[in-house]
Amino acid sequence: MKTPDQQIDLEYFLKKVPLFSSIPDSQISDIAACFHFAEFKKDVIVFQQGDLSDAMYIIRSGAVLIHSEKDNEILFQTELRRGDFFGEMALLSDLPRNATVTASLDASLFYLKKNDFETHLSKNKHVGLYLSRLYARRLSMNFENETIRPKPFFYTLSATDPGLGLAHFLYSMSYHISTESPQKVLVVEPHLELDSIMQKFDLDIIPCPDETLFGLLPANVYTPRDFKWFHHSSGFSVLQVNKGFNDGLVPVLPLLMESFKSRYDLVIFSLAHYSGRLEQQAVRLCDKNLLLINNTKQALPRVKQTLARLEEKTGKGLDRIRVGVSHLCGSIGIARADLKQALNLSETPQIWVDRSDKALKDQIDTQKQFPIKGARAVAREIAGVRIGLALGAGAARGWSHIGVLKVLQENGIPIDMIAGTSMGALVGAIFASKGSVDQLRRHTIDRFSTRHQARKKIFDYTLPFQGLLKGRKAMNLVADAIDHADFMDLLIPTFLVGVDIRKGEEILFETGDVAKAVRSSLSLPAVFAPFRHMGRWMVDGGLLNPVPVNILEQKGADKIIAVCVENQRSTSPPVTRSPGIMEVISRTISIVHSRATSGFVEKSDVVIYPDVQGFAWDDFHKGEVLMQRGIQACQEVLDDIKTLIL
């Protein structure tokens, strides 16, 4: 039931809602009297798809997400905010709910039951006219085709201990989001800092940029002196809150966050290492919670306690907590793979803060270094600008990948992740280990200047029961080039594709020994013997996924560059003689890979086709020419690639 104050508030509110704005004031009181009041905490479901239709709702404060399910996929439709209404279409059609509604912030709703809605609809023709126009617009929009997941808007950043470089990480991350994307970023500091500390981060004090941000707060709550504003030249702003006001902000935080959504694209609450009422409220309300941890053995119990407190507020299994490591404390830390297991994390934590002059001095790291790591890597993920590079299969023709990488590196194109198949796996793994095209070339094509050298260093013949070559030399070449690295040692996140020959299944490698994963991925049937790895007999990943764009899509790449060395736009010259065994193998590879490449183009933003027609699968000694073909092909689409990072 509504209180008298809620009745008065609703009458005033309904006059501003488009659906009821045309109704005479004399009738507003009667309509308002029929409404009921309800509150829903963040992530609580208002109603589900398939439920019977029994009411329509108007949002007084907060926000809700509208989403439906089709073929086991979540189809996000829209987010509704203050003044929007929903649920009326199912009432009029007398059909079950066609979507699920979930509170995306704490939401206060007024709702009108079905009988009352129909009664007032029959009395007010203007309401029916408004609804008919609204439905016409909605029907013209198509929500059926794509699976769209709303990106997180509110983040918290906290640390298990002081001295982990949280401020360095926070402001470096905000800097890179602001300089690599058009997003407007606000950092909220609930703990008032000295102006001198803000100056250290090159933050200038400014007047409040918009007093309407506090318009939803009760009149007796907002006092300008409790807030201080700062701005960084890169574009992000900082709002500091007086410590004495923290408790006063707890009950109205959802209203303030609602206002933030109207002005900013991303809001980050800096919670330091505190866990008071305001911090707990922010953790519950925010979409993602970033936790910076000390990874020493002595700190592990405290880390577990902090995680438990966060999970108590966010709920377990909701994927709203992400953990990163600071290397500023302790000389010996727990390995990240062991941390994942000890803390029961869904993913291996990244290194967010490493020992550097900027981190130790608590300053913003503004350098655009490659390989991308630390605060910049997290910033590009949050900003939604990560670029993935898919390197396709193609045996010796895969040397053209090196030319593509050379052009990308020389033009400062950031590569956030790599997926590779077969020869693309070999090239991608070595580049991910070294982060340098020069070193990649030194460990590959420079070693095979003649056919004799190539055969001597790659070919290890065996009895052809399973393949011409054992593949041991190729694996050792990779192992030596990458210093026997584990996937976690790679400078660029990398994913490699193989095929389980017994089950005919695509297998993704992203953990463990990189060289063995590469050997698995390039086990070309009839050429290399199948390779036993992780309890499976592995063959060439190109049989099922020669250009692994879908892997990058699954791993969260926002833009994808694909390199295909099986160019479907050209045709091979006709065969005028009986083909030899090598030519049969080469043509078989091309046919298999070409048939399997369908479907990757539409998932890519840019596709590069090096002209490798006429090169055989075993032309490893022609690396210089093949690299030039990659350079030429990449330069042809360089302008398209540059638009991806604007």
C-alpha cells in the first residue's frame, strides 16, 4: 500500500509521465489511487518471460533491463529508467509476458493491476492513442537478430591492503580509457584526499560541472561543500566525497547513480581498502567489482576474507568480481595458477600493477607500450576497444603472417589477443612470446634461407604409417624460440586451435605448455604424425577452424582482424601433368582449408588475403618472399585497420 506522501508524489509524477500527461488533473488523483508501490533490489526479477500478465509498471527511480530468451540465448532489448513504463503490451494482448524484467539498479516502481488499467484505458482515449503510436514504433524495431549483452556501467575498485598501488592503477586505467575511447569517465572517491595528492596525479580542481546531478537527492541531503570536483586533461573527472557525508550517502546512492547514468558512460568507485556501509552499498549496486590483491603467502588469508565479504554482497556465481595482482609487496609471491585454485577464481588473475617508477611513486602511467599490459590492458577491455588478430592455417604460406605483423607493429596498431591455427599458431605463439617482429623473424624465416636448411631443421622423416614427419623438430624449434614458455608467460593472450582426431572435435589450447599446443595445432594429416597431448590424439586445427575468428569473439575481442592464406578469390592453374606426392598434399591442404573457412568473414572487421598462390606447403625457404606478400596485403587495407582504433 502507498503512504499519503507516496500518493502525493505519484500524482505529481504521473503528470510528467508521457502516458498520462494528457489526462486532466481532476482524473489524475483517481488514477493515482489505484496504483500500488513496490521496491526491487539490484538483480531482482520483476517478472519473467512466460509469466501471466497481471500489471503494468512505471519506474519512479532506478532502472530495469528488458531481455528475452530464444534458443538458450539471452537477447537484450533495452534499459528503462525513471518515467518509463513497461508490461502494458501483455495486458492488452492478454498473452504471457514475452520478456523478463530485472532491476539493474535498486528500483522503485508504481504498478497498476490489470482490471484498473483496462478501466482507465476505456475512459481516456488519449492514453489509447499514445499507446498505439508507441507500439507502431516498437514493431518497427527488430530485437530478434542479435544477442546483445549490456556492458557494465558501474565499477568498484578496492584493494586487500594499503600500499598496493591502487591509485596508480585507478588513474592510469582512467587515463587510457579516456584516450583510447570516446567514453566519459567519472571516478568517485568516497574518501576526501588532500589537494596536493590530487595534484600529483595532474588533477585540477574545478567547479561542479552539473548541479542537476544531485537533482534526485532529497533537499536536506545535498550540500555542495561535501563534494569536490577535479578534472584531468585526458578527459576523466573525479568526484570526492567528504568522509563525514559517507553515511548520509548510503540510502541515496541509487538515486545518485541514476543521475550519473545520464551524464557519464562509465563510473568507477574507488573504495581503497575500506569496507564501511557506503563501500558495501557500492559493491552491491555496481555491475563489476575489481579487487587488487597482494599475492604473497602471508596475505592469502586476508585476501580470502575480502573475497568472502564481496561475495556476500554481490552473490556467488554472478561473475561480478574480478581479481588482479599487485607486485609491489613482497619479493616472492604465489604463482597466478596457484592463486586461481586457492581462491576458487573463474579465471587466472592478471598482473595489474608491477614494479615500476610510476607505480612506486604513485603517478599515472601514460605510456602506450606494446605489448599491452597492466592498467592499459584492463582499460581497453572496459572501454570495449580490444583488437584480436586471427592467424590462419596454410603451412609454409603462413610466413606471410610475419609480414602482416610487421606492418601492424610499425603503424602502432595494438594487438590485445591472438588466435592461431596450424602455421598461424606457430607464428602467433612466437610473436606473443617475444612481442617483436624482428625476434620472430630471427627465430623463423631467417633460419631457413635454403630448401636444404628448411628440410634439415624441420623435416624429421618417419615411416609413413601416420605421417611423413615426426614433428619433433618443429616442436623443438618453437620451444627454443619461446624459452619453453607456459601460456601464462606469453606477453599477449594467445589461443591455439587443434582437432581431436578420434572424436572429430575442435580443441582450444590456452593453458600449459605452448610448444606442445603448437605441435598439436600443426599436425597436418599425411604430413605430420598425430600428436598425443592432454590425453588426446591431436591433428591440424585447420581441418575444422582454419581462421579462428570465433575464438576471438568468444574471448571478448571488440574488433577482429583476420589473416587468411587460403585465398578464395583466386583459382589455381589447371594441372597438365600427373601431380607428385608433394603437390597432392599441397592441393589437399588447400581444398580442406578452403572448404572450412566459410563463415569467418562476416565475423571479422577486416580480412587480409596475402597473395600466396603458387607457393607449396613445404616452401619454408621462401620466407622472405612470403613475408613481402603479407606486407603488401596488409598495406592495402591499412586505412581500414586504422579506423578500428579511432
